[in-house]
Amino acid sequence: MCCCEKSTINGTAPIKMTSDTPAFSYPPNPPALRDGEVMLYDEPGRCNPGCGDSHAYHFCVTADGARASLLVRHGAGDERMEFGRACTLPILTRLDSTDRYNLFAAIFHSQSKAVRDAREAERMLWKEAAAEKRIKTRKQPSRGVVKVWIEPRIVG
């Protein structure tokens, strides 16, 4: 958690992470682009006093032909998600940098939560099926595959 007294964007001013440490410059650290990608929006990490510290998240929106992506670099590495069609993105120019950053952060954190929730629901489904011995398999050597499925519960 930073101790910035005002809204600070990475690379624009020194920040204080604690009240008893000296201020330092938190450099922008954009995620890597793929060959052929064009950066449309680059929003470095920042903080907004009262709203939270987000210095560790750097967001970029890129286009590769008609496809757009939201790229995120944070402490755990880089992530990429589809962000719709590039032709719909000019609406983002209506937002100022802080609003655009907050929108990207909201989309990223919502998508990350949805992935975690879906993974947990799927894990619980397979865990219950295993406990009830409803997981079935069938080898198909001629096709080089193994089919795996969950038998439905028998109610009654």
C-alpha cells in the first residue's frame, strides 16, 4: 500500500510505499506486445488516494487487425484477454486516462474472478463425482483418445 498524498501515475513522480521509507520512482512496466500488434492505449500503474494502490498493474489495449486485446502486467506476470473488435475501441478516447485505467482494472479483476469461480465450480463438480464414483472412462485406441465423463446422479 502506497502512501502517496495525491494521485500518482508510475513514472511521473516519486512514490512512498510507507511513511518511514524514502520516496522512489516506480517505473512504467508495460506488458510485451506480439509481432504485428499495435498499442492503442497504454495505462501505467497508479494510485488514487482513497481508492487504492494499483501501482503493480500496467494495462495496455492492443489491436492486431480487427482483433483487440487487453494486456496486463502485474506481480504474477503478464496476462492477455480478448477485448472485442478493434473498431469498437475509439469510444475509449472519450475517457480520461484515470477513468480508462479504472475501467481496464474493473474488467480485468471481474474476468479474473469469473475464471476463479468457474474453476472452483468445475473442481467441486469433479470432486463430488469422484466421491460418488460417477466418473467414467473409455479408451478408444484406434483414435488415440480416452473419453472421460461424469455420469448423472440417479435420483430416487
